[in-house]
Amino acid sequence: MATFLNVFGTLLTCWLYALIFGGVVMLVWWVLPRPILYALARRGSGPAVAVLRVARVFERAYFIVLFPVLLVLFLLPLNNPRLQANIIYTFWASRELGAYSRRRRASRPF
């Protein structure tokens, strides 16, 4: 059971990282290239229209499907102390592993 919870916590953490990264990508997309592509599309640029059509599908997929999942993942650990501890442990373990590999790299002579 503990192994299952550890694997589940790790998968949950990876999913959370992916959703947060997707949110950052969406914010950058909305601020930088999207307004430029809309301006080009209004002038009749075919490639800009095609890119916007594909991007609209991804925007809908993120906001309709993934955003509620992100909210659930943030709210789920509030009622489950074991899941909270598992997520915290997963973050801690990944930090410790990174520190260990940095120490190993630093101790190499060349």
C-alpha cells in the first residue's frame, strides 16, 4: 500500500508540474504572440489564421479539461493528510536528489 501511495504521489506531482507548466505556457502565449497573430490574421495572412485555429483547440482543451483538474489537484490534499505528506515528501526527495547529484559533480576532479 505504501508503494502504491508513493507511486501515486509521484504521478500526482508530475501531473501537477505539467499543469503548472501548461498554465505558464498559456500565459506567455496570451501575452506575446497571440496579439501579433491576431493582427496578422486581420490583414489576411493565411499561416497566421491556421496557427490561430490550432491554438484555439489547445486553449479550449486547457481551460475546459485541464484547468478544473488543476483545481481538484490543489483542493484534494486539503482533506487527505496522507496525500499531503506524500506530495511534500516527493518534493523534498526530488530536491535532495538534485543536491546529491550537484555534490557528486562538484567533487569530480575533471
